[in-house]
Amino acid sequence: MPTTPHVETHFQASETVRDIVIGMADGLTVPFALAAGLSGTTANSSIIVVAGLAEIAAGSIAMGLGGYLAAKTDIDHYRSERQREQRETFELPDKETEEVAEIFSSYGLAPEHVGPVVAAIKSDRERWIDFMMRFELGFEAPDPNRARQSALTIALSYIGGGLVPLVPYMVFSTAGSALLVSVAVTLAALFLFGFIKGRFTGINPLRGGLQMLATGGLASAAAFTLAKLIS
């Protein structure tokens, strides 16, 4: 009897989505707060555009560098822990063997079955170390290109998000008119971004959109209030 093949549909790009969320969320809120704050001090939209573009350039570089350093730290940490596990398999093989057996026992494997499985894992040292990294320490091997990809993703997302609240100031010559449109466009972009993120990550898209709208809206309002008070 023919059966429908089972196809796994798990989402596998959570780190990339995280980077996009970090970059886009900050890009939508920080330049908007700057533009909104400046709208209270000048009616000239061109001044706000120049200041906004400068902030987007600086912000994207800073955010991208932060993402690079964070990912590089994860890679260095993984390598350090792996070297430690490698040393322990040479210096403390009996202890490491016990730890492998304890892991399988915790999953309910019968004692008479633990020995052969542990022996099979120990027969390949690299596989043994991989097992300990994964199941003892909970570490997944990081992508060696992760730092560069993270920096680029965050920076581009920041630029994309930052241009959204700034475009109205490029269209309207008066800051007052541009501010109203910027608020509407930024809030709509926050909701749309959250909606799309929800579709990719498996949560309810409407819920994702409202969460992003509320979070980004509150952050923008707080930043705008601070900018107004300072100005």
C-alpha cells in the first residue's frame, strides 16, 4: 500500500533570523527616534536626512562589528572547550568513559547495552569528542563563517530598517509632514516584519506582528521622548 513520504519541515536558520531581528529592530527604532527628535528643532527635512544617513552608517558599522565579535567569541569558546575535552580523553579516559555511560543511562538504555555503545563511540576519538561536546556540554559546532555572515546580516538589516523611517523626510520638504508619515510607515513596517518573522519561525504571524509592533513602538516612543527632552 503506497504511503506519503514524510518530509521534515523544521526551520533551520534561527541564527540568521536572530541577526535580522537584531539589525532590523534597531534600524527601525533608532533612526526614527533621531529623526523625530530633530523634527522638533528644525523644519528643514534635508538636515534630518543628512543626520539620519550619518546615524545609519555609524549604527550599521557598530551593530555589525558587535555581531562579528559576539559570533567570534562563540567560535573561540567552542574551540577552547573542544581542546579541553580532547586533553581529557587522553589524560582521564576512564572518567570520560564513565561520563559517556552516564549519559546513555540517563536516556534509559539498559546497563547491558551501554558497554557496547560506549565502546563503539570510543573507537573513534573525534567522534568521542564530538559526542561529549554535544551531549555533555550542550555545544553545537559553530559555522566557521558565522562571524562574517552575522556582521553582514546585522549591518544590512540595520540599513534596511533605518531607511524606512527616513524615506518620508526625503519625500517631504517640511519635517512636520514627514514626521506623521514616518510614524505611520515605521509602525506598519514593524508589524509587517513581525508578521513575516512569525511565518518563518512557526509562531502565529498575527501574534508575531503585534509583538513586534508593541515592542518596537514602545522602544520608539521611549527614544522619541528622550530625544525631545534633550532637544
